[in-house]
Amino acid sequence: MADAPAAMIEIEMVYALPHAQLAEILRVPAGTTVGQAIKQSQTLLRCPEIAAGSLAVGIFGRRATPNTVLREYDRIEFYRPLSADPKQTRRARARRTGNSKR
């Protein structure tokens, strides 16, 4: 008796750059992990910083590990480091405009 083909699920992989967003739809076997999906993606080939493993990753805004098992319609997101501390930026802007709260 032959093994039944694995059920396939659809996922999305997104990576936002300062002036562009890369998005890719993948069909992967059920039970695929985040790490396995990343290795199968074209995004990995276009963005060497992803291949280096230096970026955090999540699913719908929640941190995930490479071992996280994906579900149908999950969206894998890559998180770049912040270029500036948001609190410091807000304080500096308030000082420039004279809107600081005391």
C-alpha cells in the first residue's frame, strides 16, 4: 500500500525593507516548521541577512522559533533591528517642537 501524499498548506512569507516589501506565497506540507519554510523560500535567496540567521522571526506579530510548526495561512514575518530607539526619537521630536510634557 502506497503512502498517501502529505496534505499541503498555504503560508505567506513577508520581509519589509525601508523602501520595499517582499512577499511570497508558499505551499508546504502540513507539519512544516518555520525553519524549513524559510529554507524553501525565494526570499532567502534575495536577502542574505535572512540566510545569516541574524533576524528575528514571527508569525502574525508574535515571536516564533525555527522549530515552530506552521498552520494553514500563517504569515511568517522577519523583524529587522530598529535603527533608532522610538522613545528617544519621540523625546527629541517633542523638544524640537516645544511640546514636551513635564
